[in-house]
Amino acid sequence: MEDRIQLGHGSGGIMTKELLDELIFEAFSNPYLDKKHDGSVVKLNGKMAISTDSFVVSPIFFKGGNIGDLAINGTVNDVAMCGAIPKFLTLSFIIEEGLLMEDFKRIIQSIKQAAALCKVEIITGDTKVVERGKGDKIFINTTGFGPMHSKADISIDRIKEGDKIIINGNIAQHGIAIMSQREGLTFESEIESDTTHLHELVEDLLDAFGEKIKLFRDPTRGGVASVLSEISGETSLGITLKENKLPIDKQVKAVCELLGLDPLYVANEGLFLAIVDPEIESAVLTLLRSKSKGKNSQTIGEFTKDHPHKVVMNSVIGGKRIVTPLLGEQLPRIC
Amino acid sequence: MEDRIQLGHGSGGIMTKELLDELIFEAFSNPYLDKKHDGSVVKLNGKMAISTDSFVVSPIFFKGGNIGDLAINGTVNDVAMCGAIPKFLTLSFIIEEGLLMEDFKRIIQSIKQAAALCKVEIITGDTKVVERGKGDKIFINTTGFGPMHSKADISIDRIKEGDKIIINGNIAQHGIAIMSQREGLTFESEIESDTTHLHELVEDLLDAFGEKIKLFRDPTRGGVASVLSEISGETSLGITLKENKLPIDKQVKAVCELLGLDPLYVANEGLFLAIVDPEIESAVLTLLRSKSKGKNSQTIGEFTKDHPHKVVMNSVIGGKRIVTPLLGEQLPRIC
């Protein structure tokens, strides 16, 4: 096979067929994909959650992951945030002419591994190639779907005063990993992206607590601040955050200070916020802390009638600060 | 609103929210999308067809359409080719910084109109922005799904010797429209892309003929030649094509000759091939020819045991020619 992706690999002719046969169908073989039709037929029953995301992260390889596993985990997590169990994914590539075949193969392998870990099947896909200088190595779209958890009753309308906001781990890891790599920063211990799948944790929570969980959201682009501002804007309530409860790695915090970044706005890929009834708060924390992906869980705030539509943070030094949503761009192409 | 798309529009912050609220949610408002969650929940029952495509066509505006309606029609047709009725679409943009807001608005409007004509709803989406020079104006991914037609039994394994290959209209329109525009060619009457949705025609055929229809395929990238080569390669049969039956517009044919392009390899966006039991051939043609999108329908060939895995064309001048699949790239970024 060629050393680099060529325009012909996107032609729909023999070169496309060879690329698909040797790399894609080989890696992801399953009864759906093996039909090699332009689409796939699956049996579905009941309420299904569906989510789509295009991934344009730069660089495509970074500490802790690459655009391939990110594209799987990211969409799997978006489906999970609806209260569903991801089952199937579609996979679509836009590749820049000249991408090293070696890099493409590495990405395919990461996708394969991530999909296996997530227990999702890739059932159909698409491959396009654009001329050199008209893309940036590779962009990946994944669309995921799966059945709603039978006990899920996820809706922003169900949030009430006093509901608690729980986060499952340390903030700002993904954004700082990408940023460090872009800026060529090196540290004693390398900071890794937190990209991972979260649907098993979500399933555990729904199994145990059902409708006592009001909402899940993953604080990716725009970070915790933007997601909470958005939620608060769509309810009639405000949010009170406790700065001293925000879990953050010391080194990540130091890098944020060095770069002048507020960690509250930095993207995460392995985190979710669960908005829960206060009566299950401590049981949720106990469950989460018993799992490796939840060991740093914290209640970081709660909903209040005091300041509708506003997120107010009680700072470590005793003051109060209004947390506004991100305006423009902090870190372009973070996911 | 700004005159051009900026990186901040992909930030996940306020600029993203404004863009979505003012353009996307406004245009596509429906109960699914209005929830503004990262995903959407729909009720589905039974066998569903699913297809995904990323559209990278250049130029983004062309005679007869633009990347917006192409992205809707293309995926709707891929779902229909499975024997299904498209119902829902996801919509994901990768926009290059600097895209004129005016152009983005035009594209959104085309998407809206095409989706309305197709009777599909856009239920969730994503918007990313990449830096100037790292993309090419706009790429669009759509993933579509819908329930299988109750009478459909679409499978390549069901094709038998003697089955007829019927096409619903003139070949090579889309590719030549794009190519003419790129090359700055002008003709007496402009050649338009044939981009359109085909699922209503597919539904009519399945209503009338059910399992007598063995396969649908749309000859997009790589044209009729590549699709037929692919099908023939996956069966134990060969295909005999009749050149004098291939419907083609005179002017399109002249341009193909001028540019040295074989119309059999040129992309189409408003065509499908139906492989049907010979006993329904004339009834299928009668039905198709009664519809505007099928008025130029023709039987262009049939399956044979004579030359397994080969497509052989009986030419107008009496000779025979083996039709090989497209090797590399004829027209990059045709869809």
C-alpha cells in the first residue's frame, strides 16, 4: 500500500476499495459492516438517544490519546449523557492528501481499541480525501446511538432548588494536555488527556438511583463554566459553586497559572456533571469514589433560587465571583 | 452578527450559542432539536437503516445546488438505497475560519428546504471551526436513519442471472456541472447538478414490487461503472451493459468528449440503479417513466453467468469492451 493517503483514496474506485478492505473492514469487521453497503440495517426498539460530533483536534496525537479514541469516547459519552447505553457508531473520515499511512493505521487501531472497550460496533462509514492544504491531516465524524436506560428520566426541567452538582474527577486535564503539546511545554511528569468512556459509570448511577438523577452533562469545549452557565440559563435557577471543592491536579493547576488559563473554562474529555436530588448526594459520591474513573468525585455546587440564571462561585479566599460563559475561543480545536 | 465565521464560533461558549440560536435552532426548530442537548432521543421500532456521509464538494455553490442540499439529499438517498424511508438526520459542520456568514446562511436555508422536501427532521448536530487554511470553507457530515420499508428485501445475495439493471435518468449530470464550474467552462445552456432526493421513487417501487426488487444503489463517486463493477465483484455473476441504452443528455455527452471524460465514471447525485426480477422490468419502467425523476428511465443491462465478476459493454458500434472500476481519482471532491 502507498506510504501516504492520496486523492485517489477518496475516489470511490479501486484505491478507495483497497484502503477500505485492507484497513477499515479488516479492523472493524462485524456482520453490519461486512455487507459493505453504503448504509447498514439494525434492529432497534424503543427510545434511542442519538448524538453526532466532528472531531478536529490538533495535534492529532497527544499525551493520553489521539483523534481516533477521542472520536469514539466523545460520541459514546454524548449518548451516555442522554441517559442511554451506546451501542452503535457510524464513522466518517475527511483526510488531507499526504497523511502518512502509518498515522492513519495508528488512528484506526486506536479507534478499534476504544470501540472494543466501549462495547460499541461501527456499523457504517465514509471516507473522503481533500487536497493538500484544504484540510489538516484528518477530521473524524462519529454519530452514536443506543437505547435509553430503562430507569433514566433525564431532563433539565426536573432540576429543583437544592439539587447537587457532582463531578467525577479532576478538571482541565484534556485542555492542558493539548495546550502543553502545542506550545512545546515539558514538565517533570507529563500531563495526559483524560479521554475515556463514561457510559459504564452513567449506567451504574442510573441502575442505582434512577430518576433521582436529573441531568448529565459532559464539560468538554468551554469547560465546567460554560456548561453550568448554559444549564443555569435554561432553568429559572442559579448555581452556587464552591471553588475549594473543584478537584484539580496540582501540576495542571500550576500550568493553568503559568499560561493564564482559568481551569474552569478548560476542556475535559473524561468528566461528567451529574445533577442529583440532594437525598442521594452522599450515596452517589460513595458509588463514584469506589470506581477508578470516579475516585476524585466531589460535590462542587448546587442549584439555588437566590440568583436566577447566574453561576456564582464562592472563592477559596472567601469572596464571590460571577462565572460567565466563555465568550470567544480559549483553545481552538481542542476536540 | 459578525460578517464572517470566526474561531470563537467553535468555542462552545457564547459565540457558539449565538450562532446556533440565531441560525441553526431558528432554521430547524423541532421538538427534538429544541431541547438543545448534545444528543436527541427518538422512539424507533423495528429494522432501521443508517447511513453517514461527509460532504467536501468544491465549489460549495454550483449550478443546481450547493453543499447544503447535497448533504441532505446524499444521505437521504443512501438510506433509501437500503430499502428504507429516511426520517431523521444529524448535521455536523466543520467550518473554515473566514467563511462568509452570508454563505453560511445560504447553505442553512438550502439545508432547511431540502430537509422539508425530503420530510426528514434534523434532530441533533455539531459545529466546529478550524483556522484559515486548515479546511476549505465548509465540510458537512450528515447521518441519516429511518425504518425499513415493510416489503423491502434488499440483498446482493438475491441477484440472479437474467435480473435487469434499470436506471432512472440521465447519467453524468452532477460531475459535469461541478467540473464545468471549476474549469470556468460556459455553454449555451448551463448544465445543472441532478442532486435531488430519491426516496419517494424508491418507496413507490417497493410499494408496487416488494421483494421483486433485489438491490438499489446510487452511482455517485466513481459513477455507474464503479458501482456496477463493485456489485459484479460481490456476486458470482457478470454484467452485460448496452451502451446505446445509457441515457445521457446531448450537451453533457459533448462536454465529456471535450474534457476526455468517460460519462460512465462521472458522479451522479439524482440517480439510482434498481436490480430487478426480469418479470417486472416493463412495469418498473412504466412506473418510473410516469414520474418526473424517472422520465428518462432505461434498462441498461442485465446479470449473466457468461463472464463472472466482469462488466462487459456492448458498444454502439458493435464491439465489446470490459468496463473496469475507476482506479484513482477522476474528479476530486465531487461530493
